[in-house]
Amino acid sequence: MTLKAVKGFKDILPEEAKKRQRIEETARRIFEGCGLEEIRTPILERTEVFARGIGEHTDIVEKEMYTFEDRNGQLLTLRPEATAGILRAVIEHKLYNKSPLLKLYTMGPMFRHERPQKGRLRQFHQLNVEYIGSGSPLADAEVVFLAYEIVSAFANEDDLILEMNSLGCPKCRPLHRKDLVLFLKNNVEELCEDCQRRAELNPLRVFDCKNEECQTVLKFAPVIKHYICPECASHMGKVLDALEAFGIPFVQNAYLVRGLDYYRRTTFELKARGLGAQSTVAAGGRYDGLSSLLDGPDLPGVGMAVGVERLLLLMKEEPEPRRADLFIAALGDEARTEALYWIGYLRRQGLKVEYSLEDKSLKAQMKQADKAGARYCLIVGEREMDEEEAILRDMKTKEQEGIDLDDLPEILVEKIKSQGDE
């Protein structure tokens, strides 16, 4: 039996890895250009970090987490999302004492045991941003801005739909919950099994159900926008004003909720036309109160995540592979030994240099240079070593010139870099 990858997990082959590198490089440029710092947390956390942070009665905690008991009897979980783990790290290392506002980003794999689908496997990858320490609506708008900047770098902006909503706060949500629970009880027989269960434990989550019959019923359900307090309404108004100032188009969706309990006030989803049912590419919101749930100080926060696999589906242009700057065709032991010194030097100068690991003929090595897309090929054998002059061949024009061996590395660096500047 041939060994294969586990269902829902996949190998990332070189061609796709190049696309992912392009996404990650773009994200780092955007994040660090806005003053964010990178944080890297373990992919394995104590289960309570997610059970307490995300919410025990969410689908993620109840159904989707990869949880196991280690040899010491400790329950551990592969991270299903990034925010709770980052808050745990902030609290554990007291990072809030170093700065009143932490602007952090991370990128890496997450794990959820759900049905594999286009753009979402059981191991999936995210770009995450967290602004911790500010309750300002401008922080919310900045996080949305960052999500929009990254996604629009790879997608047609005309295909993007930014949906915004406010989930209220502990002051106004109980009133909505009371009326929503009553509505769901009166219509319980028309709801799917999941929504019947959510109606008791986590009623707001019914709005996230994709069942068509449930959606029909929920069109008449009370929505949070009719219950939010003046403070939440003011906060949301300032977020939307800031987005308009940023020049980011949006629509308000009163039915928009998120699948994690820690969200309050601002929540958003950035969707892309053409991706079908799984159209959300980026999402997030405000999570004031999460730090307290994890036994930390009362730190306001807002964050977002971009799904890398969904972003890959939007990428239209294939990234151009970087061709080799130089291929060194060395013939004979003496030339090959000398070539290794040149290769080490040139690579340390930032040039992409390739050579044959095998002892091949000049014809075979020239074919290898062509395959590598090399701009130049340096030919050096016994005769060139005796004459102390190598041959540099322009693979585009086919012109050749002699290069003195004494100054060869420096001459090559200057020539190749000047050619790249033209």
C-alpha cells in the first residue's frame, strides 16, 4: 500500500510554495510598513486556552479541535486559530508592560477537523493581525485596512465585498439574546438540529447557519442592530467613517456573526466573488474581554485573519521564477575546487549561482545552464586555469569575453548587478 498524506492535509510542492512565499513577503511588507511586529506562538497549546477563549459551546471547541491527552495526562490541542494563543503569550510574558499598544502579526498553520473543501483543509494557513491595548474605533479600522490591503494585492477590487456589523457589548447583548431565544423557541421545529442545539447554548450562532430552511426562518429573527446601546452605535459609526476616509467600500450586514464567542462590537468579513460558498477570504473583529477570560488584565483588542488557501484561489498571475544569475560550468578537479570558492563568494553577495553537482561534459553543463534560465555562464577548465582567464558567455546574446581569474569574483558581481539595474 502506497503511503499518502493524511486526509485533509496536503504537501506544498515547490510551485505552490513560491506563490505562498509571494503572499508572505507581501504581508510582511504591509504589516511592518504599518509598524507591526511579528510574534510566533507554538502550534500546540493547553486545551483550556481555546475552550475558555473561543467558547465551550462553539462548533470549533465541540466538534473541530484536534485534542489529545499527553503522557502526563494533560489535554493539549493543535491551534484552531491564532488569537487565543497570542493573548496567552501576551499575558504570560507581560508584554503589555512594554507598550500600551501591541501591534502584532503572525503567520502559520492552523488545524480543524472539519470536512475538507476547496480553500479549506484540516491543516490550513493564516495571516493574523492583533491590535492589543486600544479600544479606539481607529484600531478596528486599521485592522480592516490591513486585511483589505493584503487581499486587494492579489485580487480584483471589483470582486471584493466588505461586510461590516456590530455585535454589541455586555450592556446591550443580553436584551437581544432574550428576544432571540424566545423567537427560536417559537420556531424550533423549523430549525435544523444544529440550530436547535445552538438556540439553548449559543443563540447568536444560528445566524451563521448555511441551511436554507433556517435562513428563511431567520429573516424574521430579531437582529442585534435594533438593540445596540448608544456607545456601541457611536463606536461603529466612527469605524465606518474611518473606512470611508481610507477609501474602502463596505456594506452593512445585520446578520453577520462570527463563530467565536469572544467577539463584541465590530465584526467584519471580506468576501470575494467567484469562490462559491466558501467566499470569505479575511475576517475578524473586536474581542474586548478575551484577556480577562484568560486570567489576564482587562485589555481591549481587535484582530483579523486572512486565509492563505483562499487567497491562493484569487491569485491570477503566476509568480515568475527567479532565474539563475550565473551558471558555472567547471571541468576538471582543479577548476571545480576553485569554482566552489567563487560560488560561495557570489552567493554571499546575493546572486543566484548554480553549478553541476556531477562531473559532466561541457555540453551537458551548458544544457543545465539553459534549463536554469541563467543570464550568464562561466566556463572554466584546465586550459582556462593554465591561462588564468575564464570565459564568460552571455546566454542571451551568445557573446563571450575573457575574465581574469585574479579579480574574477569582484568583476562578476559588478557586471551582473549592473546588468540587473538596467
